[in-house]
Amino acid sequence: MSLVISPHGKPKFEINETEPPKKEKWQTKKRLKVRRMKEKQKRKAANKRDPRRLRVKGNKKRQRFADAEERIKYKIENARIKEGLLIERLKRYEVAKAEGPLVEPHVLTGEERFYMKKMAEKRSNYVPVGRRGIFGGVILNMHMHWKKHETVKVICKPCKPGQVQEYADEISRLSGGVPIQIIGEDTILFYRGKKYVQPKVMSPVDTLSKKRALEKSKYEQSLESVRRFIAIAEKELELNYRHVALYGDPNNRDPKSILDKPKTKGRSKKVIPMDNTISSITNEKYEDERICSGDSGSDYDNDDVFTEDLVSSDDEGTGESWDRDGTLNGDRNII
């Protein structure tokens, strides 16, 4: 039911009849099995071009290796085979450059370049370049932006160091635009040109489609990871050679020999010479600490004994003796 205006200008309610939803046909066990088989075949066809499934044809056999060296060499050999297969597969995605007259880009003066740069930085319109790289859709988006704007930003993410310049050259060749400046490591500013005319076919012929560009990026990513794995495996093999050269083959080594202590003959203990200056400094430091702490050491006791001997010798010379209370023995006798 909906509210509409009649031809006489009065509002009225109108009933709209809708078709009932189609009921799914009840599936027997056989029909359900056929449907599942079709879905499985679709998934299998989609995964057929997955670079992770790219390997030598034949059943995979579980290998047993005698030592680590044989295992690493086997891995490197398989990785090199896969590297060759990936390079052959990537050749299918190469597109020949279209033949035709070369379009000379418009030359900008310093003032024009400065003005275009400021104008492009202020505006927010941009074209993303993602994992697929440069394909027909990127150039199409640039021409759509140039319909109402003179400049456009091209943001490349993810982008390897040094790859921005390659993107700038390729985009300027395909689109006919003028690269103004490269900002950072992922942004390029483009100017459409003074005598810009929008082409009839905005996506160039010598570019990949969106689907094929994604497939190519997967193979390139797989090739990069395989080459990185080969470099790591070769380094591991080199370390294994060094280990065998130093400690011998671990398969021929007796495990109990590790527990045996090495026998040493004629080893003499090293005597560290003491410097006189260092010993004197440490003694002075120890003495200062003892004085500050108020400890009566043996040195002070020896001094007391020395003074008592002097007093006793003086008394023997005079014939008088002192008591502990400070009085003479002769005075006590007199009292």
C-alpha cells in the first residue's frame, strides 16, 4: 500500500500486488549431492591458479635424509625448480606495447610547476595503486579525475623503495600526463596538460585487466618469497659446513664424549702482580674508613702499650710510681 495523488489532484491509497517469493525446490539426496559437487568444482577451478599449488607434477613422496646437508640441498633444489616454473608462468602476463606515434609531454616552466604543485597538494582527489600495480582501471580513474580537475595524486601502497619512479614513467606513458613531483616514497602528482582531450577509450589496450593483474601480483609475490627462501637456505648450508669443519660430523660423533672433561697437563695458575701504588691507596682508604667509624684497631692498642712503657721507664728513673687514680704512691703513704 502506498499514498499517491490521483489525476483529479486528490491523495489516495493504492494497493500494489507483489509476487510471492519463489520457494526453493525440495532437493532429494541425489540433487543435493550434485549441487555440492558443482560447488566443489568451482572452488577447485579457483584454486587452480594459486601459486602455492605450483609444483612438479606427480605424487609427493616423504623423504628420509641421512644428515642435515642432504636435507638442505633437497630443499634448495625444489625451490629452484619452483622458481623456474614461476618465471615461465609470469611470461604469460607480459603485454606488448602498443605501436603508434609517441605523444610528447607538455613542458612546464618553473612558475607553472610551482603553481600546479600547490594546487595539487590542496586538493583531495587521488587515485590508489595497490597490490595489482598499474592496470587499465588506474588509467581510467585518472581520466575520470581529469574531467573536472587539472591535477591528480597517485598514491602507491604498498610500494618498494625506488619503485615510485618506475610507476611515474609508466603512468605518464599510458595516460599522457605530466609528472609534476614525487612526494616521499609513495605519492606522485600528475598534470593533465594544457591541450588535454579525453580519449574515447580511456583504459589503454596494452594493459592488463583487473583479474589478470591480481593473478600476476600473486605470482610475483610468490617468486619473491621463493628467492628469499633460497638465500636463507644457502646461508644455512654454509653454516652447516662450518659447524662440521669445527666439531666434526655429528652422525659419527660419540654422544658420551661430550660428558668427558678435557684433561689438562702442566697448567699453572696465573699470578696477578699487585701494584704498590694501588695497595697503598687501598690501605689509606681502609684506614680512613676505620677512623670515621670510631673503631679502635690494633694500631691504637700498640700505641697505648708504647706510651705505658715510656711512663714506666720514667718512674723507674725517678723512683716514683703512679696509680690508676692519678696519685703517687709516695703521697698515699704520707697520708
